[in-house]
Amino acid sequence: MSTQNMGVSTVSAPSLHAEAVVARLGELRAMRETIPNFVVPTQPGETRRLIRVAGVPPEFIELTVVAVERDEALAIGVGASMPLVRDRMAFAEAYAPLADEFDAMAQFLRHSIIAARNEAGDAALTIYEVAKRMAKRPKTAALAPHVADMRRALGIQKALANARATRKKAAAEKAEAEKHAAPVTPSQPPPKP
């Protein structure tokens, strides 16, 4: 008898963790509203298209601002607001460490998620190994359907069957190739003069 009919589900009920994540997401979204000049890309690859010009050295930008401020004709020809240009550079310089911290935080959070899955997976694999041994004993033979379900969920039978099929196919291909291959005869060295 399989435990699949007993309503085993891989979808967990809402947990304290899920509630905490909803709260953190709300905080992050609210934080977006507090960051001036926050722009969400509207097209795929938009950031990549901006990078070339965004990589212009800050010293170059400052020199162009100074030139515009010193030459009225250049200022008229450009039509750009130099205080706005300086503000954008100040924004970029000030907020870069925050973006770096978010990147690090995302990396650490992904590591934490993998570590949690590893811990849960390690415990489950240990339980599986113990359950396999216990299912062989008469007193705890009722664990056998659970072990079968665990094996199925782990994909062991499918992996073993695939490995067997691959080996069988490779052996058949090798035999077929040998069957159709021309007999190999050792080459005779050329006669000596």
C-alpha cells in the first residue's frame, strides 16, 4: 500500500517564514519609494544599453560641467542643466554602496536558502536510510510503503532504469558496430630491398 493515497503533499501550509517574507517584501517595496531617481527597466537589455555611456569617467563629466559653466555659448548649445548633471553623479556615487550591499545581501540570502535546503535534505536522507533498514525488520515492516514512496520521490528507480537502459543501448550499438566492421588484419611491413 502506498502512502500517496494518504494525502502526502509537497505544498506546505503558510508558515511564520512565509509571513516574515511578505513583511520583508513590503519593506523593500516601500524602500523603493524613498530612493530618488529610482528607475525600473522597461525593456529587456535596457541596463546593458546604458552601461557604455554610464561608464564615462566621473572626472570627464566634471570637466564638461566646468566647461559649460565657463562658456555661455556652450551652455546655450548644450541645453542641459549642470546642477542636474552634478546631482545625478552625486546620486550615483552615494547609492552605489547601497546597491553593493543589496547584491551581497541577495547572495547571502541565496546561500542561506541553499544551506536550509541542505540541512532539510540531509535530515531527510538520514531518515530514508534508517527507514530502509527498519522496513526490513518484521516489527517495523509497515515502513516499507513509506520507503517505496521516498525512493520514488527521490527518483532512484528512474535513475537506475535510465542507467540500465543506457548501458544496454551502448552495448547493443557496440555489438552492431563490431558486427559490421571490416576485419582488421595486421599490416605487413614492406619488403626490404
